[in-house]
Amino acid sequence: MRTSPALRRKLISVAAASAALLTAASTASAAAQDTAPQGPALPAAQTEAAPGTPAERLIVGYKPGAAEAKSNSAAEADAAAKGQESGEDVDFRRRLGTGAALVDLGDDLTKADVADVVARYRADPQVAYVVPDRLNKPKADPNDTEYTKQWDLFESTAGMNVPGAWTTSTGTGVTVAVIDTGYVAHTDLAANIVGGYDFIADTAVSVDGDGRDSNPADPGDYYAADECGSGIPASTSSWHGTHVAGTIAAVTNNGKGVAGIAYGAKISPVRVLGKCGGYDSDIIDAITWASGGTVSGVPANSNVAKVINMSLGGDGACTSATQSAITAAVNRGTTVVVAAGNENDNVANHSPGNCNNVISVAATNRTGARASYSNYGSLVDISAPGGQTSTGTANGILSTLNSGTKTPSSESYAYYQGTSMATPHIAGLVALVKSANSALTPAQIEAAIKSNARALPGACSGGCGAGLADAARTVQAVSGSGGSTGGTTFSNTTALAIPDNGSAVESSITVSGRTGNAPSALQVGVDITHTYRGDLVIDLVAPDGTAYRLKAASSSDSADNVSTTYSVNASSETANGTWKLRVQDTAAQDAGTLNSWKLTF
């Protein structure tokens, strides 16, 4: 055995603070040495004691029948053998209370060295698990003065469990484009603002006296009674984009104001909404430019966003023009997060919340139920805190604002409610996820958020997606330290014709090798080509014959195709067996094809 670790271990200083210990993790990847057993590269979370610090010790859990599970000498011999295989000096130190073995690696190993040893333990059939002995440090809540009012981030009932994600990711390296009213200067946000653009071409809407330019400053969007339509009352300036931006990335631990969800990220304000709203044409160009596409007459974007937040919407189907811009943005690697809308209606009737290739977000209140105003439906992907001020102002979402009723005045903070407030919670989470694992595609990010959501604490009528987003669990999943990245997928890729105004057709998937029941958030991916999707009724049929309605027919949903993932609480169903997707076209003139579908457990 070697001398005391105290004589050779590097001292890692930790600043003292208060509150509970939170485990530190990391986001980079560490590859095993060439001589290690072959397999996928190990995430840094499995080889580091703290971000950037290779582990000096490993905790090895052996399977119950292994000699090493009970015999210290056997565990010591195994450590020596693993050390000889890897060329490192590996020592058994002691037995933990759980029965696991603590193994010492010393203080001179690189990340690759640690990965090599870990890979050898993982390849041993007698080893149940091997994890780094991670360095913990005291973590205080952010020192932002208004943080205690941000129930949406941390409350156990209906908060999004954001603080638990911060030990792994704060959004560093990710730019979020907030396509909204622009940005009014605020010292609790300024350090995280990068260049954006003003895409409002119509001067009657822009209010700032000119058309498109590189200045996305928000001059105010107030209007007089009847100015935006007969019977529409007057409104003061909303400073909406600044409120949204603060939720995503307000400067944190600066001793003032609020904390941002992805406070290490940057915000690119992209102005499309002015007096009385904004036009699709401007929004389409904004989506294109923000994601790195080319817009005629507009300089190339030097702050390309990997996340777009659109807390905006209108009535009707998602147009082909808007869908084209969104699809192109996603193909460029940008995740598009949109508000489901505030009409207490099916999101199928409201764009862009009903578009394909977006994360459509419904709003929950402080009890975790669907907020009374929030849209709902099978096209909702996820829910997040949006607040409900009718039950008390403090039950809204607090963020950065301005006190000016018309033009900018002094900076302030205010509670708002809406799916506009829920959406930046998810955009912020996407930034955390993308920062934690930059290789993830928009589809993989969406799947991770859905797979790691928790059941809605309160009631939801009409469909609220996969549940309430859980930031900590999602970030842990994509960084390799917990949660689910989407589970096992079973699919059927045999095309099946859907007869026009005819009988229902069924496509089957046989699930095997699972244990117990299906999950409470079973993911059902559906790809259907159809020229009027409102005609379609879609059901998931469990092995015992129980049908779960995924989509109802809607005469107002005239958009093409169904390409989305539904979340079903199938926890009462046995996982193994034959599952079916039942599709029926209930109206004449439009036929279609079920191209494929899948189940992800």
C-alpha cells in the first residue's frame, strides 16, 4: 500500500458559502486510451472529480455474487490487476458503508488515464458500476436580491428544478436569439447581451422612425384605444422582450435583481414586434438570420443562435412560409422554442405553436396545474412555469423590465404571466443542455427534455405535453450523470396508406425485453404525410386493447402532415406486447400515408 493520500494529493481549495452540498459535474468528453477496452468515449462526468479535475479515486460497486463484493483482499487484488492492465498504480483504499470499494488512483493521472481505468472496470462482468469519487463543495443560493421570489426556478411543487442543473451547466458558449420586441437597457442583463437586429420593416409598426437596422433597442410598443383595431383598449409599453430575456439569462450572483436560468449564455435580441404586433414576413427573416441563414440586405449574423425563443403567436394554421423558415433553422442546428398561446384553446388553432419541428410550450401555475389561460392539445410538447397572477401577483414570473409607460424610463422588475413566460424557461433549459453536450441535435435535445420531465403536479385538461420540465434531471442525462436520454426505441418503418374518409388502419410494433410497466411519459413519435391533418384521428392502442387518444379531428387545423412526438402516461400498461397506432381519416378529399412511428421507453 502507498503512503497517506494527504502526502501526495493536490489541495483543491473551495470557497466557503452556505446551504446544502451539491455535486459538481462536468460537460466535456474524455476518451479512453487506445489500449482500453473499446467502447464509446466516456463523458467527463464519469472521469472527473470536479469540472476540469481528473478523478483521483473511484467508487466501484461489485455484483452481489462477486468475491470482491465482500472480500477486501479480493477487491485489493482486483484493483492491482486493473492497475497492471492500464499501466497505472491502482490501490484499494477501504470499503464504503454501501459495500462498494473505494479505489485510489493518485494525483498525476490525466483524464485519458482515468478513462482507461474506468473503462477496464466497466468491462468487468463482476462490476455493477464504477463512478468517480466526485468533489463536493458548498453552494449557496444565488445572491441576487430577488431570487427568493423566483419560485418558478426552485420550488419543489411546481418549480423547474433549475439550481440542481447549475453545478453541471450554466449555458456557457450558447447564444439564445429572443425574437420579440427588442431590448431596453437593463444593468441586470446588459453583460449577457450580444448583437442582434431590428427586422421591423414597416415604420408604423417599428415606432423608432426607421425600418430595418442593426439596432434592436425597444422604443416601446404602447398604443391608444382603437389604434390596433376597433374596440381594442389602450395599452402601455410591455417591454416584453426584455422580460423574456431576463428569464433566460439575467446576470446571476451579481448581488442584485433576479437570476437567469442559463446565466452563462448570451442573448441576441432580434426585434420583430412593435406597435400592434409584428408581421410573419419579418419573423420569417428573423428566424432565418438568427439561425445563421442569409437574408437579403441584412449583414451576416456574427452571433448565430443555437436556440431561438419565440414568445409570440397568432391565429390559424402554421403557414408553409413560416414552417419553411423553422425547418431550415432546425436543419442548421438551431432549436426553436415557441409559446403554445394564451387563448385557453387547442394549440392546433394557433401558430407558431402548431408548427412542426418546434418545442411548443404550455404554461403551468404555482400549483403545477395548467394555467387557466394556457393553450393545450396534442401538439404541446412540454409544460413550464408561466405563472398566474389572478391568484396573487407573486404567483407570476418575476423578471427584468422598465418602468416607462410609453418610452423607456428607469429599469425595474415585474411579475408577468403567460406562455410567453413559460417559453423562455424551456429556451433557457435548451441552452443549459446544449452547453452541457454541444453535439446534441435539436431533436435529441427535445427528446431529452421530454424524457426527463416529471408528471404535472396539478390538473391539465386537453394535453400538456410530456409534463413539467425538470432542468436538473435533463442536464444530468445529457452529461452522462443521471436521468434518461430517451431510452430504448422500437419502431415500424413500413408505410401504410390512410384511406380518404375511410375505416381506421393500424400499424403494429412488438415490444420485448422490457421489465414491468411502460413509463408515465411514453414517447410516441409519429410521421404522417397528409394534406389536411385536421381530418385525422390518431390513437395509441396498448397490448391489452386500451386506446389512448393522441390527436382528435379538428376542422380548423388545415396544415399539412403530422410529424411530432406525443407523450402518453402508459404506466398502467405492461411494456412488453404488441402496441398499435390506429389512424383514421374522418373527412373527404385528402388522403395520406403513415410513413413510420416509434415508441421510446
